[in-house]
Amino acid sequence: MLKRIVALAVLLPNVFFGQHTITGTFTPAEDYNVALLYKVTPTVSEYVTNSEIEDGVFEFKLEATATKGMYRIVYAIPQEDYNFDVIYNGKEDIELAFNSETGVEFKSSSENKLLASYKNSMSMITHSIGKFYREQSKDTLALKSIFKTQREAQSNFESLAKGTIALEFIKANTPYIPKTFEDVKTYVANLKTHYFDHVDFTNKTLQSSNFFDERMLNYVFGLSYDDVDEFTNYINNIDAFCNAMKNAPTETKRVLLVDLWQQMVDLGYENVANYISETHLIDVAKTLNDEDLVKGLRLFKNTSIGSKAPDFSFQIEKSGVKTNKKLSEISTAERYIIVFWSSSCSHCLDEIPQLQTFVKTQEAGKLKVIAIGLEDEPQAWKNLIDNYPEFIHVYGEGKWENKIGDAYGVTATPTYFILNKAKEIVAKPEDVETLKMFFEEE
């Protein structure tokens, strides 16, 4: 289920009375309650107005002074994920229909319909090219005919779009079109080589849209060679993309690379995410003096799969004698579980006993739990830890400002890390059930 935009949005001032309107429907209607409209520029998204969505229907009224350009409709949160772009030329009303399965369809608006028609036509031609190669057809004249159709379509749409904002997107999307027959290997290689030939990363209209982001993701994830591994494919594509956008404004580079980095993190490709940060993104962040971004990227790398777990000190008490120890000095088990928890966390109070039960089922010496209690004060924590004598307990003073928690990037409890004997991070399970599955599948 989509997260709905908070109802407070409808309380924002809506004082725009229009020369033109943007109207439409959202389907399924019950999933949407508020839509927000932003004017997008290369550096900022400016709030314009909002509309309640009633029975799936919304309407934005634009004042007469609304300037032409790129606008963005946000329909759920997080806003960066649930939105789509609209061209407003200052001359016409816009009507559209959005479906959660099929996306946006423009009912009226010459520019938006023209751009949508272009995308649909080029998609159909691309499908025909793919079908030709998949079927390993020997009819070279048929392929030349498809390329001729593609070339004519591109030219015709550019002619139709003269004088419009849509033209900038149509020209930037110009595909590689061979002048003669090419086998599939040659075609794919040339497609990759020329993928960004017509993309101007300094174009302010394109900077004010999702175009660069879509182009980047299609290239990085969509184009690959069969004779190299997945990691190498990604690295080669990322390097090629960064080279293509070398003349882009630094802030544009930051936005695109952060999104690509996050995509890799979400997909579990931590090694690729770290390559992006170490090879490209950290330098961009330093140029912008973005210390928080640099810190966050390095923190992620330090707690990635395969990295040595950040070391920390703690005390072990035995027979009334306290001994100072470090994580790196412990050598009592084959695997270690570091769990950050809190006595005030209901999820923790549910999962920690389950963790204890699971550990008791394991062979002696196989697992050792280091439980770090992130607390504002120690008393409630002290009252609980006697229930778990099998664990090494560490008091995390300061809760969310604790140094150990900060070193591991902890933002919620419980948070788990599984280490091997060498104290390298081998897994970061989301919950105790995922943790148990890890060991069961070993």
C-alpha cells in the first residue's frame, strides 16, 4: 500500500486562481488522498499548490503568472519515489489519468501527448529490433527497413515538436540508428557507445526533470555484456555514465550519483555502492563541501558486507572483577552476533528472548552474542540483562548519540550484525527470523 501524504498538506494555502488548470484522475481511487504540485528548476522544487483527491479526481488551478516549464506532481511519500513530470507551456489546460499499474496517460495537452506518442512509437520500434535479433533472423533487408522507420520517426517527431519544450526531450532521446545491417554484438556495442551522444547534461530543462535519472538507470541496469560478470558490467557502465556527464554541474552529478548509490544499496549490491562512492561520489561531495554525505558514505562502507567490523571497547565482569576488552580481542566463537537493542524498545523485548532461545540450540563455541543496550539511563537495562547470562552485555550510554552505535550507523533497534571469526561482517539481518535463516542455510 502506498504511504499517503499527510492530511496537513491540504491546509497549505491554495490561493491560485487560474488561467489554466491541471486536472485528472488517480486509479485505484482509494489509494490516494492528496496531490501536490511543484515547479521544478535545476536547483530546487518550488511548491505551487495542492489538491484533495476525491473519488480519484483532482484539480490544480494555476494563476495567470504561472511560468512555463517543468512541473512535478507528487501523489504519495516518499516524494522522490512517487511522482511524475508534466510539461506546462503556459498556453493550455492539461488533463491526465494516472494508474498505479500503467503510469500516466495524457488526455489533453499537445506537448505532453506529443512526447508520450514519441516514446510509445520509439518503444515499439525498439521492440521490433529486439524481436529481430532474438529470432536470429537472416532477413537483412527487414532490419534495414526497421532502422529506416526509426530514423524517419525521429526526424518526423522533431519536426512536429519545433518550438516546444517537448523537443528538448525528443532530441536528447535520439537513439543510435545504424545506416546498414549490423549483427547483434556490433549493434549492442554501438548502442552502448553512442547512448549519451545527444544528451546535454547542461540543459536546464532536462535538469528540471527526471530525464537524466531515467537515462542513467536504463543504461546502468539495462545494457550489459554476457562475457563479463555482473559486478564488472555495473562498474563499466557506471564509469561510462560518469564520463558522459563530466561536463554536468556538480550538483547534478551529486543528485544522480546519490540516487544510483541508493539503488545499489536497496538491491543489496554493497560492493557496487562502495565503488560509486569511492571512485566518483565522495569527490563530488568534497567539491560541494558536503561533509555529512562524505561521512555517511564512509560509514556505510565501514559496515558493509565483507568489511572488518568497527572495533570497540567494553568491560567483562567475572567474579566481581572487571576486565577491559575489545571486540577484536575476543576469540571464543566461530560466529558473533552484535545486536543493538534497548530496554524501552517493544520489538527488542520481543526479539531478544527469541535470539536467546536460538543461541541455546547451537553447539557450544559456535555463536557468541554481544548485546549493546542503547539507553538514556542504565537502571531498566540493568534489570533485564540478568535474564540473558549467555550474552556479553555492553551499556550504550547516550542511546542515539552512543559512539558504538554511531560507528555502526544504527538508527533503529533492534539492529543485527553477524561476524565471522575474523570479525568481518558477513550478514546484516533485518530481524531475528532473518538471522535464524542465515544460520539454517549455512
